[in-house]
Amino acid sequence: MNTIKYLFLVLLLGVFILGHNFSLAETVDQKEARLRSELAKVEAEISKNAALLSQKLGESASISRDIDVLKYQIRQAQLNIQAKELEIARLSGDINERVQLIGDLSEKIEEEKASLAELLRNVRDLDDVDLIDVTLGNDNISDLFADLDSFYFIQQSMHGTLASIRSTQNEAGREKIVLEGRKNAEEDARRAIADEKATVERKEAELQDLLRISRQEEDAYRRILAEREREREAIRSALFRLRDVPGISFGEALDLANLVHRNTGVRPAFLLAIITQESNLGHNVGTCNRPQDPPEKSWKNIMHPTRDIPPYQRIMTELGRPLEGTPLSCPLSVGWGGAMGPSQFIPSTWEPYKARISALTGNIPPDPWNPLDAFTASGLLLRDLGAAAGGYTNERTAALRYYAGGNWNNPHNAFYGDSVMRIAGQIQQQIDILQRN
């Protein structure tokens, strides 16, 4: 009797623990609500910290002020990391659910295909039987109509199965598009976290330098300020190389990129990275159509004869530039050359953008070899390709489309997008130094 009571108590305890665990299990909706709530708190703290940072930046420069600024900047980067980690947590759950859903839909499609194959075999079996044979093979007319009803039922089932397959395929396609967007957003968040962690490391090093100085003397701080100004001036005055035209200073290039950013929304560092990458490619590929170049490098021989030669002639006539002697890109190992100026637009691409470029720069006609017109053209095209939306994946995809058009997703072209994003990171660090108070 005691054994039975003991077993009964153990059973009750097990049910209680199991039920308690189930009650503690977080549903998908509960997890989403919790993450949203945590993210809202972090975003509120980000806003508050940004206000304090802005207020501190407005104070006169001093060691104590700069120490506080660095502390606020470090805190801001740490809060941004928290926000992105919460975003990744939300995205990861959604990605897992959609992967499962797509898997279920794929299984459903395969099952429906198998059903369709069986129906097709049944139809072929019925088609192989002559109607006269069916009629003579049945003892009465009701059996004949029963066979005909079976044939009609199979046909109707085939139509229904085909419609179901199409519907399931469409649903799976939509889910795959959404999944790709979620994966891109997760990748953007991870890249942003990496950037913020690098920022924290740099700011922590600067903070330690200032803390050491604050314990010594004010003269050392003035030397730090002078060194910062020398570093800024070196960045501003550094040569920014442009394709097929004289270079300008980095400061001038950044001014142009900031102007284009206000007009297009394309990040300045990313635009400058595109221009830099085009210049690097030009250095590797070479330049054609210069006065000293042989006839095989003339515009007549390097451009697509029907696509680019007629617009090239119109552009040069409008600008009053000579057809011969104006630098153009040489062809790659395959394809055609003839791209013009720093932005490396081919003539057939430049012409459709002329009016939009002029509307922003006031230059009529716009000139592919004019840095302002060239930067503006690149900014407009990159905006059309999705770069203004920001984020690593949007910018990298825009860079690949800028370079390869419809073949942007070919793995052989990945080097271009990777190189542009690496250069953009380096240029952004220089911009951050220039903007540092």
C-alpha cells in the first residue's frame, strides 16, 4: 500500500514539473514581444546617450571634455552592438521558421509531383484502351459509364494537382525571397557589429592615451591636438586619383561625395570606393585612344560598333571634344572598351543619365571627364541599383551590378564587390578622423 502511494506521489510530482516546464517555455510570439521590448529600451538609451554626446561636443575643447566625449562614443558603440545583437536574435528565429516552412513546402511539392505522376500513368493506361474495346468489354451500359466516369475523375484530379503544385511553388518562391531578405539583414547586422567593435577598440585606445596625459600636463594635450590637426590635413591634402583625368585632393573628392550624398542618399565612403576601384581597374587594364596610341587602340576599334559608337559621337560633338585623343578604357580580355572618365560609363549608359546629371549639377551638357558630373553620374546609378538603402549587402550588390550588370551574381565577379567594400571601410576611417572633434 505504501509503495502505491509513493508511486502516485512521484507521478503527481512529475506531472507538476512537466506542466511547470511547459508553462515556462516561451512561445514564438512571446519571444518576439520580449525582443521588441528589449530593443525599444536599448534604442531609448541610444537616443539619450546621443543627446548627451552632442551636448558634450558643444563644449570647449579640453582634456576632461575629450575624455567624456570618448566615454560617450564608446557607450554609443556598445549600445549599437546590443541593438544589432537583439536584431540578429529576432532575425535568427524568423530565418529558422522560414527555412522549416520552405522545407515543408518542398516536401509538399514532391508529394504532389508523385501524385501527378501516378495520375498520368492512370491516364496513359486509359488512353491505351480503345473505346470500342471498353464498350464490348462491359456487360452492361452502367459499367461503361463507370469507366468513363473514372477517366473524367482522373482528368479533374490532374487539373487540381497541377493547380496545387503551382500554388505551392509560388508560395515557396515568395518565402525564399523573404528569407533572402532576412539573411541579408542578418549579415548587415553582423557587419555593423564588427564595425562597432573596431570603433570601441580605437576609442578605448584614445581614451587611455588621454587618461595618461591628464595625469601629466596640459602641454601634452596641446601636442595631441596639433598632431590630430596634422593628421587631418594630411588626409585632406592626399591625392585622390581619378581615371583618365588629373587627380584631386581627398578633401575635394569628399566635398563632391558629400554633395552627391545630399542629392542621392549614397554614402560618401561607398561612392569614393567605387571611384577608387574604377581607377584601380583602369590602371590594370590600361587606357586607349590617347594621341600616342596605335590605330588598334582608337575609339573606332575598341567600342561596340552599334551600341556605343553612335552615342559616343553625339556626346563628343555636344562637348566639343575631339573623337581622337580623348582617353577611353581599353577592352578587358573579352568584350568591348570605351568607358569614359572617372565613373567609367560607356556612352550608351551615359546618354540616358545626361538630363538627370544636368538637373543636379547645372552643367549642360554634362561631361564624363568632369569630376562633379562623373561623381553625380555614379551616385545616380548607384541609387538606382539600391545603394542608397544602406547596409553591407545592399551596397555590395549595387557595386556588383555597377560592374557586371545582369551577371552581378556570377562568382567570378565577387572580387569587385569585396574590393569596393574593403576600400569603403578604409575611406570611412579617414572620414571619421576628419570629422573627429
